Amino acid sequence: MSVEQYQSTFIQEQFADRIGGSNYGKDTNIYKFEKIKRAKAAAKLAHPDVELIDMGVGEPDEMADAGVVAKLAEEAAKPENRGYADNGIPEFKAAAAKYLKEVFSVDGLDPVGEVLHTIGTKPALAMLPSVFINPGDVTIMTVPGYPVMGTHTKYLGGEVFNVQLTKENNFLPDLDAIPENIARRAKLLYLNYPNNPTGAAATAEFFAKVVAWAKKFNVVVVHDAPYAALTYDGVRPLSFLSVPGAKDVGVELHSLSKSYNMTGWRIGFIAGNPLIVKAFGDVKDNNDSGQFIAIQKAAAYGLAHPEITEAISAKYSRRHNLLVGALNELGFSAEKPKGSFFLYVEAPKGIKGGPSFESGEAFSQYLIREKLISTVPWDDAGRFVRFSVTFIAQGEEEERRVIDEIKRRLSDVEFEF
């Protein structure tokens, strides 16, 4: 039987209200990424001989470092690594604590009680509301932003309060604009820097303000930092935990997915306040049985070699320079981010003598359909599109070719801004 046939059975009436209840699966709205997927398929069908340049993919374009892969193979062959990992192995926790000290200058972190491995940061964000949220409690999220923690807050009967990120405020949340009645009801504040999708970076001064605000209102801070080690042009990687008092109010999530080209390996860690880490570990213990020990040991090898990330950062920095230069020659106001592999660009108002773009989505769809360039629109902070410099290209010559091709395709129209 098909999904549609089962919708007429008792199964349809059993779904939880949190995912739509008896109306689950009947929503006919087409969401952003599905629209992109369909537009890409249609563009390739209409222009089978034209290369589709995918600047929307939010994951690395290369394999993990050969040393990391070799370490995985070595450890996977050992019988002692075959069993359940539960809440992780000491070697990985020690490597994570040392990594935070060497790369981010986070001192005094206890690897035994203040670090725990995660199967990537997404599951950690999904589980953290179970540690804190009761019905009626509030999680403060940023918009635009990664919604997982907010989704699970709602699953648990909590509420989400959204704080708008704006270009005028450097895409940092205005904590002073949060109503006091919301701040006093809030349990969690979610932050993510360098930011997806804007590429914005935080500062030590901003994090110090976050600590003071969190202490004033007794709010737990969760800093999601998967891009924190990907920084450019002399900007040092910044950890929330490096700011005095941060460990008193929160935790930080790190992932090897983006900084080590290990997206599918599903390995990361949570670090910070020992009571939060302990409570998270108890919830985690009831959700998973830990990541494969060989993966943890390969990840520990990677954390001990931060030069791997430095080489990856150099590649992304080079690509950002090329892309920003090309777009600005076409009239855009693109600004290289201080971190992440995302370039967040305001869409043009239209094309002289041609169509107008009332939204980032309209411009993104135009790029896919007419120019076979895929981006991701983000209209919840203005008419923006997100380019990702993780496009497939082997070597600097190929990188230049891809960017030159983007510039060539967009040069036959005159954009209005």
C-alpha cells in the first residue's frame, strides 16, 4: 500500500499532535529546500548540456584527511573497539579538552566531568530541551537560524521566542530588546557563531554581554559552534567558553563535520558547565548508545592535528575572495565573512528591462532556472541568498574556472540594487 492508501486507515488517527496529528502528511505546502530540489531537476532537464553550479550545498566538498581515514581503518580492525561506546571514551574527551585549550585558549576544562561526545551537534540540540524544558517554558532562538532546538522545545510543550538578526546589528541578537517577561520565563538561549546562514562572527565583548545577561535572568546559554574553527584573514577562532563566566551559565557544542570534512562521520562534543554536561549525559544515555569507538579515536587523532582545519580554512578563504570579487564586479555588495563557508548576500531588486525580485527566494529561483546556479534563499532577515563556497572543484585552477563561469553567466544582464 502507498502512503495515500494508509492515510485512510486507523494509522492516520494515531499521530501525535506535535507532528500534525490526524492531518500529518496532508500539508500541500512546498518548503524551501524542496522548491530548490525541484527547480534544480527542472533546470537540468531543460538544459542537459549545461553544468549546474551548486553553491547551495552546506557541507564540505572533500574527503576527510587521509590520516583520519587511516586511523579509522586501524581502530576499526581492533576487536576491543567493537562494543557499545555509551557516553564516550576517555581518549576522545581528553582530546576535545586539549583541542579547546590549544585552538581556542579555553583553560581549566576538566575532560572527565565537563566534556562529553555527541553523535554530531544536531542530536545534541534535539536532546538539550529534554534536560530543561517543561510545558510553558521558553527557549529563545535567533532568526534566521538552525531550528532544531526550537522544534524540540515545542515538542515538549514549551514556547519559542524569536530574536531577529539584522544586518544593522551585524547579525548579532539585540539582547536588550528581549522583553523582560520573556527573559524571566526563558530556560534556554540558543546562539550560533560563526553563524549559519549569515556567516557573521561574534566577539569576546558580545559573549561577555551574553554572560552578564544570562546571569541576570538565570538563562542557560547553548552556543552551537560547528564553524568556530573556520576563520579567515588573521581572525583567531573564538569560543564562548573562553570568556570569563561562560562556564557558569552554559555549554558549547563542537562538531568535526565542517572543520574536518567529516560530515557523515557524526561526531562532536558538548563542553562547559559540569552540571549541564552531567544532565545531558543522563538524557543522552536514554537516547543512544554512543558513537562507534573507532570513529571517536579517529576524531581524537583529528583534534590533535588542527593544521588539518587550517588547510581547509585556507581553501575556503581563497574561494570567498574569488566569489566576493566576482559578485562585487557585477554590482552586488558582498562582504567576506570572518568565518564559516557561507556568503550571505542581499539580492538585487531586479534586472533592468526584466523581472523584479520581491524576495530572496524569487532571485534564487531565477538563478537556478535561468543561470543554473543553485543558492539558498533566506528571507527572514531581508531579501538575502546564501552562497556556499563548498562547491565541487579540485584545485585552484578549477576554483577560478567555476567562479569565472558564474561571472560570465551573470554578466549578460544588468542587475538593479
